[in-house]
Amino acid sequence: MRRATCAKWGASAVAVALVATACGGGSGASRSGVVSASWGDPQNPLEPANTNEVQGGKVLEMLFRGLKRYNPKTGAAENVIADRIETKDSQNFTVTLKDGWTFSNGEKVTAKSFVDAWNYGALLTNKQKNAPFFQYIDGFAQVHPDTGSPQAKTLSGLAVKDDKTFTVKLNQKFSTWPDTLGYAAFMPLPQAFFRDHDGWIEKPVGNGPYTVDSYEKGSVMRMRKWEKYPGDDPARNGGIDLRVYTDNNTAYTDLQAGNLDLVDDVPAAQLKNVRADLGGRYINQPAGIIQTLAFPMYDKRWGRPGAEKVRRGLSMAIDRDQITREIFQKTRTPATDWTSPVLGSKGGYQPGLCGEACEFHAAKAKALIKEGGGLPGGRVTLAYNADTGSHKDWIDALCNSINKSLGEDQACVGAPVGTFADFRNKLTARRMSGPFRAGWQMDYPLIQNFLQPLYYTNASANDGKFSNASFDKLVNQANAETDQKKAVATFQDAEKILATQMPAIPLWYQNGSGGYSDRISNVALNPFSVPVYNEIKVN
């Protein structure tokens, strides 16, 4: 579950405040076949169940392969180590593995590799950030209780049958659960992880196309091609040097100077020039990221009956087209629902589902807000963290649009919060008094992932504490539906409730952006806006 920080974000997934600048001089480029790329130190150790931010996720995508992987072009969940995942009732699953998979230390990848890893990730005392991803497996409440100590150490819903087979019992029907299994939290772990945990943390061992050669915190992580990788997507380069940058402007300057091969976050200040600078080596493509303004529904002024008219009116007061065109230089697209275009129609994206509420209608906005009782206290404040420069620009533009629509210069003002940590602390403590910037980078390409974590009652990423019994009921029905078309349609019915209640205002879909040197080719971003490192070629 991922929450956006700057250009990218994660549910608790925070862009880390880094402590050292990158080395210059292009040392990575001098290594034959090795690509140098901008990066940031990961927030947590690179345990699959403890990594839920973008920088660490980049490494895990190179280091591991799981039961499934999301196709780097289409986002579809495709079997990798799984030979079959079978169910008759969408609640009890039998997983059968393919032969021939090993970790880079020679250990075989078996059913136990998955079951042990998932049990470790779920157990409360292991303090893994991604533990909520195991909440659907039977026995989660016993190994990860909301309060108190665990009553069990392993999930009762997991059972190893033999080296190639294990079973999973969920605590509710969840027809698309297999499609979540490409997420990093579900990766397998070798027994070396449990025998020498400290040693493994220092130099992680996985089963993906790369191995960790060395890591100098604050400087560089060197990933190298695993020559004996058994998968059908081997590295097409000799390795990736992930260089730590604290400023993406510095990374972009190094790219232009020939000291860096790849950046995957073009700074906002360069968007006007990037096409002229890089030409065809500039990447700007849709990603599974949406930015929103969420409301503190726990505040009676915003959660009272009738306030939905005020929330909808504010949404209609925003000229999304102008803001995305002038501020973001077409690297954002006005949002018309609460998901992402990368899902496609089969995945649940339905353009225009938000309807008139996500269109710019200044006069209607003013009338609707008046009808709903007016802005609480006569003014709306938009909270955002002030430790990055990019948010102030669009927050100011947003307020300018609202003020013009309402004909009042001070109807909307920005409310900066010092740091992202301070901002998150206020959210956690329910101390927001007005709308706050929010966003979501998908964990897996399902409409369920854009709705349930954010708007289901007491869901893990429901920062505004929205609660609607009809919405919850429809989500439960959609999860239990075995027909994918019917499941998607039911999720969309739930989404229509968001359009009437507006617990969060959809603003825009965010593109992934990047640029690369003429030293490399075959560069692309996946639907999560992460470079497909293993496909890059060195010219």
C-alpha cells in the first residue's frame, strides 16, 4: 500500500530524506555492460515484507521473483514460479510450483520458501511494514492482533503439502487474490534468511535476475547480473549501479553531462526543457498513480449530513485541465474517477465515472457550496508537507482556481506542514481540520487496490476515516464474486458512492517520467513508473 510523497509515493511509503549526495564522474559508466541509474537509499532493510517505498521496491524487483509478476508493459499478473493457483470457492487455494527455481546461493525455491516468508511477514513481533498484506489469510488476527501479543506464530491458513505444493485458506472470499501475489511482500525467502538474519540483511540473497554485489549506504548499491538465473527474463546488461542522489536536479545535470545513464524522476523545473534536452530519450507515460485531496470525515464540519454538497462543490471549482497543462506540462492528466487509466477497462478503469463532480463548473460549484451550508468557517485550508518545493505550486494553483470560482480572494489558502513526518503524524492523530493532499501508487493493478485500502471502513490507508455501509457491502460483494466482469462492475458501483459522497477529490493521474543517455537503449518504465532494469541494453 503506497502513499505518494513527491512524484511517487507509498502507503507509509515515504520518499526518504537522504543523507549523502551522489558520486560524480561516471564511475558506473566506465564498467563494461553496467548501467548507472539515480536512486535513493531505501527506508528499511530490504526484506520483502518490510519494503513498501519506491526506492527499496526497485531493488526487490531486480532481486526477487515470486509466484506471479506484473507484465512490465501491460501490468497483467502472470505466473512465474507458480505453475497453477487453483480454487473452487475463491477462498481455499492450492498453489503448485514450477521445477527448476533456486536462490542465487544454490538453495531450492520450495513451497516452504513461500510459507516461511509469509509467516515471518505476518507475525506482529517481526514488525514488518507489509504485514497487512497477509490480513486475508486465515489466522492473521492471531499472529497480528490489533492489541496485545500474538496468540500464534504461524498463519493457520497456510499449509505445506510437499516441496512443490502449499495450500492457502482465506478468511473471506477474494476471487482476485491470486493477482495480488506479484507484490513484493509475497516473495519467497531462502533458509539463509532465517539462519543468519543479520548476515542476510547485510547482503540480501534472492532468486531474481540480479544479485547484490555491494552496498555503500548514502553512495551506491551495485547490482550484478546473475548468470545462472533460471527465469525467462534474464538481465540484458552486466548490472545496475544505483547511485544515491539527494536532489533530482543534480541527477539530471549528471545525465546531461554524461556522468549518469538513467534518471526516473525528471525534476519539475526541467519539464519545460526536457524534450529539447533529450529528444527521444525522454519518457513520459501513464503510471498507476492518482493524486487526490482527502477530507477529514472525523471532523463534524466536514463529515456532517449535507457537507457532501460542499465537498462536491469544491471539486467542481477546480480547473484540472489548466493546472495539469500549466503546472505539470502534461505529465499529469485530469482525473475522472478514483483509479488509474493503466488498469484499462478490464481492470476497472471507467473514464468519466465521477461525472459532473469532476468537471469544472464554477457557477454550479458556488451554488452547491452555498446549498450545503457554505465553507466551514468561511474558508478552506489545503494541508500539504512543505519539505519539497513541488507541492506549494500546485496547491497555490488549486486555491487560485477555487477562489476565482467562488469570487472570493481568501476562500482557499494553502496550509503547509513542516515535514512529511510531521504531516503524517497529524494524519495519524486525526488532527486535520480541512482537506489534505493525498495520493496512491498501486501495489497491484486491480481496482480493488484503489478502493478498499483507502475508503473501506477502518482500512489501513483510510486517513480521512470515511465510512459508508453501502460502500463496504459492495466491496465485500465484489471480492467474493468469481466472475471478473461482475466483480469489476460491483467495484464500480461502490465507486459511484464515492462520486456522491466525495470523501476525496480526484485531481489527476500521474505519469511516470524518465530520461537516459545515448549509451543505453531499450529503456522503458513499467506501469508502476519503475524502470524495467533487466531489459536495458548497453550500446
